[in-house]
Amino acid sequence: TDVSNLVISAYLGSGGRFTGRVKSTIGSVPSYDSNSGLISWNIGSVPATKGVISAPLEAIFQIEATPAVNQVGQNIVLLGESRAEGSDLFTGLPVSAASQQLDSSLPYDKTISVSDRTVK
């Protein structure tokens, strides 16, 4: 379905810092609210075929994380649960989705060795 007013957001994990380095495949980029720790990307409208027939939307942003001393030997949370919220353009009904929090294990990043995934 076509979606309008789409916003994707997530909170930075404890000890995280948004560096301000961002880019995306569309005109808008993620922004950061330093008071709340919320990173949000206001996308606007997305056609139903986006990512299927044409290239998907993509945003990249850089964060730094400073772990606490009690996190040695553990994975640390980089981003909390991500939420996508918008409206179905045809029905006007709300649509939403969520994903799990992202931690330093980064299982899909093949550039990081297994031994570098925990706090040392």
C-alpha cells in the first residue's frame, strides 16, 4: 500500500552520541533531538512499489558509543527499538511496524570480526 506521513524513529542507547554525519537516498535525512535522545527520519510519502520494483529508501547515520565500565565483555545497546509510523494513503488508517533494538553484536555487518563485537 502507498504510505503517507511516514516517520521512522529510535532512541540512542545509553552512552550513545549522534555525530551529525548523515545521508540518505531521498531529500530528507535523519535528525536528532539531543534532549530526548530520539533519532527520527521524516520520510513523507512512499509508494507501494518502493523497494520492490525500484531501489529501497536508505538512510545512514553515524553514532559513537562510550560503554560503561560494567559493560565489559558484553554487547551494548546502540539503538532502542525502531518504529515506523504513517498512514495508508488509500484507507487513511494508521500503519506501523517495529524492529528489535540494535546492539554491538551487529550480526549483519560482515566487516566486524566476532572478537570485536563486545566491549573490551
